[in-house]
Amino acid sequence: MKLLICSGIVIPMTSSLTQDATKLASVMDIAIDGKKIVSTGNIPDSFIPDRTIDAEGKIIIPGFINAHTHLSMGLFRNYANDLDLFTWLTKKIWPIEEKLNEQDIYTGSLLGTAELIRSGTTAFADMYFFQEASCEAVKKSGIRANIGATFFGDIGETEKRLPEHHALFKTWNNACDGRIHIDAAPHAVYTCSRETLTAARDFSLELNNRVHVHLSETAKENADALEQHHMTPTAYLESLGLLERPVYAAHCVHLNQDDMKILKSHNVSPVHSPSSNLKLGSGFAPVPRFSKLGLHTALGTDGASSNNNLNMIEEMHIASLIHKGISGDPKVVSAFETLRMATLYGAEALGIDSLCGSIEVGKDADMIFIDTNAVHLQPLHDPISAVVYSAQTSDIDTVMCQGKIIMENHSILTLDEDKIIRDAADTAKALLSRK
Ligand SMILES: [Zn+2]
């Protein structure tokens, strides 16, 4: 299929683009052949499209990359609120998670992928249970995912799970035309024994995949690590050799200067999840300090039970505002930097930046259209500011992944949303009554 997209307001977010560039957005055409972007700007006459889409008045940006979530936790949306992380986890979430079965995860994963598509997300990183069911939902949805093989608990539990993790990798890594990758996901230093963390490192080393971990989310996590291991969580992970692997680390709220230097020396991608951190009263990551050090921060919503949605536009808005407010400096975490966190830096964190994260020739066509024909988006002085500070997810009318249109005119083509909503409600009800 050859697709020509005409006259969109394109913000390519390529790595060579800098905030000071005279033109960050231009009206241009994009030619797509199969999965790939083959030409931008002046399209050669030799390109004969099978279909032409008029994108006049629409901002076209790379699809968002949600670098930290727990896809099917949408089943617990608004189930437990206004609690700190440890109370929320131990009193409310872990007890109900005990009741989850594979079918629940499939239902929750479909709910999550539909929500991600509606918010313009074309790739995400997940850490949860029954990962095969999530892979099936991703396959159906048409978007990309790095699905974590979750490591949790002591070595006995890990040894039980390891054969499943290997089978998951064998079946799903690089599946669906390369849309799915399987990573190692040790939950956190406070939920994994030393041997379990080491097993996660070895799994990643053997299969040459990435590591997705929660890191220094709360002050309590740091205090407990200092008491038990006489090290910060970051230093502890480094001491176990885990940071030798390519790592993306969710939260990174409570880091000292040495921790940050460690992250920089291992090129770790911090994943900023401000909504979840704020809601749980955990604080939030020092993103301007990461930027000063040259760390590329990605953005993630965390699960829809602690956020309580998977809305990347809202996440960008909050991320950009809180750092200006706390520092008193409106220049930090600019609209441009925030959009880069939500696109290219997310792709880098997930190791898929050679495929997506920007709109350029040779990359796959993962992009979204934002309709600017709305009172809250006009007049359109600055398209990047419009996306970060003014847009709503309901402005996103088209979503494309690997050159395939998966949402058009606000309609998701790959999933049955009405059925998903009914099934999610039935599943939530059944979970609450299940013994
Ligand atoms: Zn999380």
C-alpha cells in the first residue's frame, strides 16, 4: 500500500532538530510505502499513491511512546485512591491482583490498548502478569509494545517463573512484524531478592534484551535500601551489575548526585511519571537536573490505577508545568523538550529509535494527526505549544503504526470498543465478588 499524506503541519522531532531551529513545524507532504516513510517535503512524481489523505489543518507528530505502564491495571481504575504507595499496594492492589486470571488480563489489556490508541500512543512498555494475554491484545490492536517478563519475590518464585519467561521470549520477541519485544522486568529493589535481581540481569544478558525496573519511587524505598543494603537503590542495582544492561527506570524520584552520575555513566533512561508520583504523594523526578547531565528522560503514565488514565497529552502537560512551578524558571522542561520526552526519548528508552520516535525517511510510519479545528487550538501560533499546552486527546483523529491506519476519524479500526467497555465492567464486577 502506498499512502500520500498531503499538507499536514508536520513536527518531525528528528534527533537533529533543536529547540533553537528557525522552523520546528512545516506544512509538507509525507509518502509512505508499506511500513516505511519513503519521502517527505517534495514528493517525487514517480511515487504513485494507492490512497491520498488530505491532512490540511492537522498537526502531524510521531506517535507517543508511553515508556512505563501496567496495561491491564485499568481494571482497577478509581478502585483505590488518595493513599500513599505502600498502603495503596499492600492494602488494596496486591490483594485484588491475587485474584486475577489470564482472561482478566486479556480484557484489561484490550481496555488499555484502546485507551492508548485514543490518546495517540503507538508504543508502550508494560510490566505485569500473564504477559501472553497482553501480547495477544497488542497483536490485535496494531500498536507496538515492550512487554516485561516480570521478576518478583524470592529466588524460589523466580525459578518457577523462569521457564515461562523463556517461553514468552521465544514465542513473542520480535513477533507481529517486529512490533513486540520482550524485556526483563525486575519489579523493584524492595520487591525482589538479591538473587531475583541477579536472575533478571542474567535473563537480559542471555537474551540480549532490555531491563525495565521501578527505581527510587519513594523516600521509604531509599530509606529501606540504605538500612538493608547500606546503599541507595541505584548504587545497589549497579553493585549487582544490573546497570551493565540497557536499562529504563521508572520514577527516579529520590536520587542524589552520585545516583545521577551512576545513571549517566550507564546511559540509563529515566522514565518520568509525574501524575502517578503526584497522586501517590511520592514527589517527582528532578528532570531539569537530568537534562543538565545529558540524560534523556522518557515519559510514562504508570498504570491507570494510580494515574488514573493512560493519557500522554495530559502527562506532557503536567510534566512541563510542575518543573516550572517548583524551580521558578519557566524555561525548564520546555514544550519542545516535553514532546521529545514523549516521542524520541521514549523510543530510545525502549530500544526502538531506529524504527520510530520521529518522522523521517527510512523510519516506520508511526504518527498521529491532531485536528486543530477546535476553539481551544485556535489561533495556531506555535504548533508545539498547541500540542503540549492546549490539545486534548479528543483532538487526535488519526493514529498510524507501521504505515497502517489503526484509528481514523476518531474510530478505532482494530478493536471493538463497545465490547471492550462492557467486558471490562463485567470483569471488574466479577473480580470484586471473587473469593
Ligand atoms: Zn509502575
